[in-house]
Amino acid sequence: MTMTKNPPPTTVQQQQPFHIDKEALRAAARNLDDGAVTDGYRGNRKEVIAMLNDALATELLCVLRYKRHYYTAKGLENEPIKAEFLQHAQEEQSHADKIAERIVQLNGEPDFNPRTLSDRSHAEYDESESIKDMIKANLIAERVAIEAYRQMIERIGDNDPTTRHMLVQIMAQEEEHADDMTDLLDL
């Protein structure tokens, strides 16, 4: 009796080697009307720009809130807290700058209109007078920003990796800000 051996199961399927059609890429790249946005962009530009403009409003309002708190916090014992407020204001400004730049890259117009800033912002402005209330207001605003960015990241998914990456980076820094405010509450 002869036994026939079955060939071993194949664990690796054969794939075609990856190949980029250079001529097609070059032809598509000659369409200069869309700037940095190529034919392969899968995001809904109008929706992404609208989300980013709301995020821009939020960041600008946060700059103003942190600056107000920096300038109005009183007492020598609060100097380290004031320094934290100023640093956060500068970082929020950096976020706003990145967002505005991305809006322009997507062929949109960043909305810096001060008349509608507060209405478009996810966070609220705050005029607290006590240092504890300032810290609480900033912690709430940071938590609002974190959740807003999480929702935007989820909505964008893999359709716009550049915007997604930027938002993930900003959200990480907002989480650091929230940690900072939580630490200050415990002082």
C-alpha cells in the first residue's frame, strides 16, 4: 500500500509586488488647483474644514481664557500657577496655528471672526476671580477639548491621516493640560 503525502498547507498567500504607477501619479500631480490635496484624499473636505474651524475657535477662546487668568490671578503664592496659565496659553496658540495652517492646506479659509468665536467654540470663556475657580474652569475646558478632539478623530477615521495625526498630537497635549490643572487643584 502506498501512501500519498498531501502537500503542506500554504500559510503565506502569494501577493503581487507593490507597484506605484509613476506616470499616473505624475499626471495627477500636475493638477495644481488643489495645492496639497491630491486625488487620493478621501476625507470630506467641507466637513473637515468645518470641524477644524470649530476647533480653531475653541483654541483661540482657550488662549483668551488662559491669558485672562494669567493677568488677573493675584498673590505671590500664585506665581507658579500664573506661569502654568501662560505656558498653556502659548501652547493653545500653537494648536490654533497648526489648525489654521491645516485648514489652508485643505483649501479652506480659517475663521478668525471675533464676533462668532464664542458661539463656535466647544469651550466657554471664564471670568473667575478666585484661583481655585480659574483652575476648575480650565480643567473643564481641557476636558471639553479632549472629548471634542476624540470625536473628531473618530469621525475622520482613516480618511485624512494628516489631519488625524495633527488632532491626536493636539489631544495628547490637552490631556497633559488637564493633568496639570488636576495637579494644581490638589495644591
